[in-house]
Amino acid sequence: MAENLTLYTNPMSRGRIARWMMEEAGQPYEVVNVPFGPKMKAPDYRTVNPMGKVPALKHGDKVITECAAICAYMGETFPEAGLAPRADERADYYRWMFFAAGPLEQAVTNRAMGFVVPDERRGMSGYGSYEAVMDTLEKAVSAHDFIAGSRFTAADVYVGSAVAWGLMFGSIEKRPAFEAYAGRVTSREAYRRTHALCEAEGEAMKAAG
């Protein structure tokens, strides 16, 4: 697909996940860094993402939002990068990518905000409890070197980002399995390149005011 790829992001946001995916995919793309505050909520950016949030990926005349969706979309749209799941990886690929986008995201966010699901209400919660999510995640990252098997896929961009960021900020427990998995995914050249790009762009945005 020859249409232009434009990533709307902010170097100090979850947009780093999408940026990492773009670097892994190896396709030419343009970056538009959107400052937090009025510009991100302005009408012109809301034509891209009505939520007034980043990231958002524009591919031709189509827009994809949500980091997990961007990872899955790029993996499938550009299969030559080898990041989409093979037939035997598909179940684990989708299972754990959307586990991270759903139960893990909810559990970590609620905990950070000081909200604990009462024991008698866990059946109403999509993730049950933070402890159950951590135990399930540990089993997932311990089953193989990567989340869907023996090789790195787009699902590892999303799940790996969640685990690495969670360890960094203390929202995910420092279990050996998590640290080992995070070490494997963050050792990739595309991850290191993304980190360097985002740090430099973040400093430039700060200097510009």
C-alpha cells in the first residue's frame, strides 16, 4: 500500500509504543508531534482523533487510533516485516495483545489511581483483581521467549511496552519473569532507536516551550 503514513504522537506519551512499531515495520513515515494541552484538543487535531489524544496513525485517508490497533494494523498491512502472526502463533498473538490492552491496562490504571475492586464485586470487573492479572501475565511471558512463541511479533511491541514501562514506573511488580521478558524486547535495535528519537524530540519540544 503506497499511501503516506503519518504518525501523530507525543514523545512523552503512549505514542512511543506506536513509534516503536513504526520503526520495527521499516516503512517510511512522517511524524507530527502534538503538544499536550490546547493544541491536542484543538478542532484541527480532533479531525484526526475526536478524543484529542495521541497516538493516531493516518494511512492515506484512513485513521487508526489505539496503540494495540496500530501495532496489529501495521503488522498485517506490511507483512514483509515479519511481525504478523503465523498460523500457529495467531491464538497467543491476539489473546495476549488484547489481554494487555484490556485487563492489564485497566488493572494497572485503577491501581495507580488508588481504586481497588471490592472482593464481592470482582465478578463485575473485566480483570477481576490486580493480583490475578499479574499472575496471569507472568505465566504468559514465561511460556516462550516472546509472547506468541519463539520469535518477536507486533504483539511484543504492545505487551513488551506495557511490561517495560510498568517496571520502570512501578505499576507492574518486579518479578524475574517480567524483567527477563522486558530485557529481551528492549534489546532490539528498533526499540533503542525509538527511545533515542523520542528523548531528543522531547527535549526539543521542551526547549521550544
